[in-house]
Amino acid sequence: MNKIRIIPSVLFRDTNTTKGKNFKSWRIVGSVMQSIKLYSLREVDELIFLDVTATKNNEINYDLINEFAKECFMPVVVGGGIKNINDIENILKIGADRVCINTALVENINFVREAIKIFGVQCIVGSIDYKKDDNKNIIWTNSGSVKTDKELFSFLKKVEDIGLGELLLTSIDHDGVMNGYDNLILKKVNSDFDFKVIASGGAGAKEDIYKTIKDTNVSAISCSSIFHFTENTPLTIKKFLKDKKINVRI
């Protein structure tokens, strides 16, 4: 049985780490390099770095990515503003292990199909943000600022068809609220589609993470606020899960 990964996610703009609720009310909670050094000491399975302004600014901060990639001693996933093959090549060259593609996945899914063929399925992580609208789950792009006309499950069928291996799935309604994940949707996505799911948006306590793993069988959990606003660390969470007979790496 594969080990469940606990993956801190770092959202950043410029050189600052930011956090918000429901993809709004962003506030600075530290520096990117501080976050790197903190997580490097805690034996995390992987780190996800997402630039929340890169798509809007049409610019990827390669200098910052290069700087923090050098400080990381664990696998690194980088996302934000990726829209073509050259972007992926450049990010991988400066130290990222994988890339995460959100807006371009929704707007130009054939680009992601091509990227999978060129770089391999293990190198490309898809990312989709959604929220409820009249009992439908609607996809939003550009860090949750642009509403699309795409319904989640209809679009996920297309994502499955291009051969994506793993998807970071974030409920905007649950993001930063720290009341638990959208387990009903996570369970349905994980059971209905072939790709692996990284659950994102909602952890406020260790029990939230345990419940999502037990209820949904996702392959990984992405967390952010729980590490900023509680005393929990990736290691304390993994020890808690280990005691609950969850297969994690410690």
C-alpha cells in the first residue's frame, strides 16, 4: 500500500508567503525563505509552491524559484503562470521536481496533454479550484478570481482523457476556513476517475486530515493554514496518523 503524503503548500506573491480565506483577504504570514527553512527541518514528503499573482501578471518569478529550490531538500512542486512548454522547461532547469498547472489546464487542456507526452506523467500535476454555485460545482481560474462556465465533473472527464496522473483539487468554499475538507466531492472524484487526488482546502486540526483520508482514500493531503495558525507540524500530524494506523512516512 502506498504511503499517504502530507504536503505543505506555500502560496506566495513577490517574496512573501500569503494566506487567505476562500481565495480572498490575502495577508502576509512570513517570507518564502523562512517557510523553506522551517519545512526543511521537518522531513516533509513534498512541498508545493504556488505563485498567486504569476498568471495575472503574466510573469514567472524565476529568480525566486531558483533561490528557494536550492534550499529545499525534499521534492518541490512549483505552480503559477505556467502556460507553455518553455515555462515548464525553465522551471525544471532551475530545480523544481514537478510543475503544477491550473489556469492553463482549464483554458488550454491540449497544452497539458502535450506536456505529459514531453515530460512524462510523473512530472505534471494538474490543479483545479472550484466552488458551489446553484448546486453545481463550478471551476474558477486565475487564483479563484475568474469564474468559468465549466462544471467540475464534466471537465474532469476531459482531464482523465489526457492521461493526467495527479490532480490538486481545492474547494474555494473550504479554503482557509479550517473546518475540514470537502470530503463528499473528494470521495466522488477519487472513486470516479483514474488520476490520483491531492486534497486541498480545509485542514484546521489533525482530525480533519484523518477523516479525509479515511472517508475519501485520496493519495495525498495538502495543508497550509494548519501550519501557520496552530501548533501542528507535518511531523506531529504524521505521528498522529501513524497512531491511527495510517500508512505514512516518518
